[in-house]
Amino acid sequence: MSESAPNTITSLPNLLSLSRLPLGGVFWAALGPTATPMNSGMALGVMGLAAATDVLDGTIARRRGASTAGMGSWLDPICDKLFVGAVLAALHFQRGVPFWVLAVIVARELMQLPIVVVYRLFPTLRHWLRYDFRASHLGKAATIIQFLAIGCLVMGWPAAVPLAWGAFGVGLVALLDYVRRAVLIGKQRLVEPEQAKGP
């Protein structure tokens, strides 16, 4: 396999990321309109499978030496967000979970996705910022809390609302950290050419 293979759409890590898109539909079918133990258990199983693909794609990409600026660095978080969107839509339309609860859970994604889209569409912005799409520790913590909140919604447990607010708080801090890293990387890229010129 060539060295550039990890950054192609057909590489195993990227295919694992893309697998979360149909899993969103599978979750919808598994959840069902009634909160039976079987339906809830199957829906949680789909979430577990999606989480496993999320861990595996990053692990395999790192072992294959994929570039941190390659396709997987932005494809993975977009697939994450689309999967979570499908899950939340299923919870609203099949289980009647209020929109405000779902919005609180995915506040970070609602704010981050437009930033990512604008970044990809404007070359000038990419030239200066070099947005770092890799998940930070804060971002991973927010994702874990989101999954816990969603799991509680699937099971109908009251802990869902406190966890939703927890995901909101940690997610907001994580988003600010993403922006901070982007600005720092951009400033460093402006300084490096001046340093290379010397006195």
C-alpha cells in the first residue's frame, strides 16, 4: 500500500468513518416508536458499534502514518456529527424528545459545523488559520458526555437532562479551545517565514 493511501476516500480508516452514515439509519430502525427493552438495547448496540468505528479509524490511521492534515482529519468529525444528527432526529420523531434537550446536547456541533464548512470553502482562510480538526481531550470528554446523555434518552432515564447540560458546558469550552488552537497555528505560520529570513 502506498504512503498516500491513508488519505484516500477508500482507505480503511476513511471507510470506517463513512460507515457511521448508514449506521444512523440503522439506529432509526432499531430505536422504534416505543421504549421496549429490545428496541432500546438494539439502539444502544448501534451506538456502541458507531463508537467502535470512531476509535478504530483513528487508531488505524495513526498506525499507517496518515497525515494529521489529510482527508481523515476532517472526514471523521463530519461523519460523527451526521451520525449524531440522525440519532437525535430519531429520538425526536420516534420518542418525542423535546428539541431544546437535543439542542443542548449538540450545541458544540451546531456552532462548530458552520465553522468547518466555511473553513473548507474559503482557501484564504485555510491559508492563514490551518484549523486543527483533531479531537482534543476536551472534545473527547464532551463526546463521551454526549453519548451518555443520548444513552439515557434511549433508556428513558432522568439523568439525561443533567448530562445534556454537562455536554453543553464541556462542549462550549472545547469549541473555544479549537478556535484558540487555530489562531495559534495561524500566528506561528506567519512568524516562521520571518524567522527563516533572518536579520
